[in-house]
Amino acid sequence: MKYQELEAKSALNKVKGRFPFKWDLNIYRGCEHGCIYCYAIYSHKYLNDCDYFETIYYKKNILSCLEKKLSSPTWKHEIINIGGVCDSYQPLEEKLQLMPEILKLMIKYKTPIIISTKSSLILRDLDLINELSKITYVNIACTIITVDDKLRSIIEPGSSSIINRFRVIDQIKKHTNASTGIHIMPIIPYLTDHPGNINGLYKMAKK
């Protein structure tokens, strides 16, 4: 695994289309989860790199770029989606701890957010998520596409276990004002599209 610094020109990307948010924030490029179905693998081509899962770039100046945007008089406090391309709570985050500082800026500037993750590391920042959820909209969602953890270890080898991801949702629901959910996507033919799996996900989510 290789880690490299990257200079960001800006923190936020404007999102076009029918999404419940207008901005996307990615503090990393590349992802250690290794999901075989990942739609973002192509993005490394813009860095002249072909190893999305093994070369992880981190934006060393992301905090200053973000504060510049959020402190602008023109900032309208619109919802920011965090981690739309690369999971913000992948293993490197445990060392760099960029997300706590990101969340502190969101609190400072009262900015609503959505976070999607496949990692239980997010529970490290539970207090900050709770603080932000008391002053503005916060949504935390985990992508969970199967109830079979053996299958999960094959198609998402670097991600947290299924039970730990449901625990994330449970703890955030209990200890913050954030809304929560799961992303059942993608649905993979012959692997996760059968009724037993779909109904199992609904059953675990309800519980």
C-alpha cells in the first residue's frame, strides 16, 4: 500500500443531477476497501495512476480549502455529501484523523452534511456527529448489500463486517440526532439479488 500527498485546488465539487445534495467532498483519492464493483476506479486515470486500491492519495491542504469555502460570504450552507467517491473512513483515516477536523469546521459554520461509509471507524467521531446534528441536518448511511459476511469479505475485502456496519447505524441512531439509513447498492445479479438476501437486509435494518 502506498500513500501520497495531493495538493487540492478546492475542497468541494459541484454536483449536477437529481441528488439530495449540491456539493461533494472527498478528502482521499483511491480506497482501501477494495470493492470489486466500485464505480470510481476510473478516477485514478486523471492522476496517471492505475492502482485505485493500492495507491491512496490524501489532500494535505483540504482543511484550509474547506474553511475558505465555508467562510465565504457567498456560502449558502447547502448540504455537503462527504465521501461520494472515496470512503472518508478508510484505514488511512485512523492515522491521519482528518475527519474530526472536517466535522469541527462543519460545526463552526453550521453546515449540513451526509456521510456514506462502509467503516465502523466513524464511531470514533460520534461526539462530533452528535454536536453537529444538534444544530443542523446530518444523515449517516452505511452501504450494506449483503447479509452474508463471507461474501462481503470477497467482494468488499477491506470493509467493516456487516454486523459492525449495522452497529454503526444503531449507535448513531441512539446517541445523536442524525437521521440514518442503509444503501442497498449495487444489487448484483446472482450474488445479492435473491429474496433471501434482500429480505434479510430489511429484517436486520428493522431490528
